[in-house]
Amino acid sequence: MAGNPLAVDIWDNADVWIHRATKEDGTPWTLDEIKPADVDEAFEDVAGADWELVGLLSGEDGFPETVEFDESSYNAWGYGEIKKSYRNRRLERKFTALERNAVTEYLESPGDTVDYVIDAKPADVFIGFEVRTDDGKVKRRISTVPAKVKSGGRTDNEQDMASVEYTASIFPDSQKRRFLKQETGVSAENDYTVTITGSAGTWTATVTVAGDAQTATGLAYNIAAAALKTAIEALSNVGSGNASVTGTGGVFAVTVPGTLTANGAGLTGGTAVVAPA
């Protein structure tokens, strides 16, 4: 029998943050404009953004998440079911707010005026879920595009603490990403532009994830994007499917789960330059 008790987390504290989808001038916000730089930057400290705190939450209810698909079954004569197909993935997260404040009132009924309750569609907001342990670990999930947040309705009585359950429908962006992940001890996914020049020789690329630096060596001066992707994903701290490389002619858009640097000392008459995208 083996296990690691230190790998077990008890989330003692949690918050939900929202950011309205549209600027005052009517143009949409993007995740890059409002996201914290990393897990150490607080939502309220993001320059130029306006994250709003939902307030006290029900710890007993937590953040239940539901993932659903439309399933189709395929049968073979004499065998029964032999395959399934899945399409139309849906993801929802719920939370229960205990406070009645300007943020929860907006989520509950976003079309209201000072004097009237107005019928309106669910609120259209970026949403960030954050949980924390007493020993300082933090885990965040931030929607990559605005979510639709709907209220489950409110019950006011003399016995129970007033609360409202909200359901957030989380949608994918153009790259099928639903959440930005930020976690203590896990390097964020970062985008870079890599420019390689020279007439011959090789260069190296180093990826650092949570303090672990691994280097891909012997990269050709005229390497193709697919070959560079393979070399980076062969690193033990990256892994298959965890990097993206596109481009041609020595200029590449690279995404890695950590930080990326390059060394062009082995190139003939050229350099290897990495810049944040």
C-alpha cells in the first residue's frame, strides 16, 4: 500500500469573482485584458480590470460541476453495443451565494432598474472560481469567454439563512478551452513568438515548469513547426499534447505550460530569440 497524504487538499476557503463582458463603450472585454498574470496576483489587483466579488458562499454546497454529452450507441449483430459516440459537450458549475449585495442582485436579475424587477436573460460575465487551503495552496478556474449565469431563485423565510444557487454555463473559446487554470506550484500556460535566423547549425529550447528546467537540444536552424512541437513535447516536464507550435520560415507561435527560453549559440550567422506573445 502506498500513498501521499501531502497530496491531499482540504479547501478551507473559496471565492467567486465575476467580470462583466462588455466595456462602458459597448466593446467586449477579452480574457487577456482582465486575467491575473499568475496565481499570485489577486483578482482585485489586475490593472485595468474590474473584477467583482460575489461575497460569502455556502461551503457545504461547494462548486459542483456537471459535464454532459449527447451520446449515441452503436450495436453489432450478435455482439450488442460495440461503440459510442459523444457530441455537444456541456459544462456547468454551480455555487450558492449567502450575501445579498450589488453583485448577487445583478446575477439574480441583471435587467433590473432602481424601481422595477425586469425580465432579462442570464447575466453574461467572465467568472473566476478560487479555492484555498490553510497552508497557502490556491487553485483557480477562470472562464475563457463570458459564461451565462442564471439564478435558481430565492426563498425568504424565518427559519433558513437566505441564499441563492447560481448555475454558470461555461463555453469554449476558439481553441476549445473552457477554463484558464492557475494553481500554486503549477506554471501557467504561456504564449511566445520564437524567431530563428541563420544559414546552418542548431539551437536549443528550454522549458521551465514549476522550477524544473528541461532542454530540447540539436534543433535545426530550418526546423519545421511539427518537428519543434515534437521536440518540446518530448521533454519530461511538458508531455504529449501539452504544447502548441505553429508557423513557418523560422518564426513560430509557441505555447508551453511554463516559461520558454532559447539559446542560438550553435547557429551559423543567426540567433534564437524568444519574446512573449
